[in-house]
Amino acid sequence: MKVSVEFEDSGLIEEHELEKDPRPGEIINLTVSGVVGQYLVNERFGVQVGNQPSSPVNITVEKVPKD
């Protein structure tokens, strides 16, 4: 599913293809500028219609710091 992703640290907004509907609190892998990183989903926006994922879906994320 196509998701519009806003990166909280930079304000950059990009379209990404995800396998499942992202939920707040989940950690997802995204490829940004050719580098795969882990990101925490902070917010999810979209209208839910029945049991189907909403479309379009917009999320805000922040980079998960490395240990």
C-alpha cells in the first residue's frame, strides 16, 4: 500500500510502498536515500472505510536511535 511519510526531524515528505497498514507505536523499516533505517510511527492519518485500510494513508515517523 502507498503511504505518504513525513519525517519529523527534517519535515521531508516521501511516498513509500509498505506491505501492511502502519499503526502508531510500530517500528518500520524505510529506505531513504538508499539507506535502510528503522523508524517509529508516531501518528497515522486517513479515513477508515469498513475493514479496509484507509486510502490515502499519511504517517509521521522519527528515526529510531541506534544503541
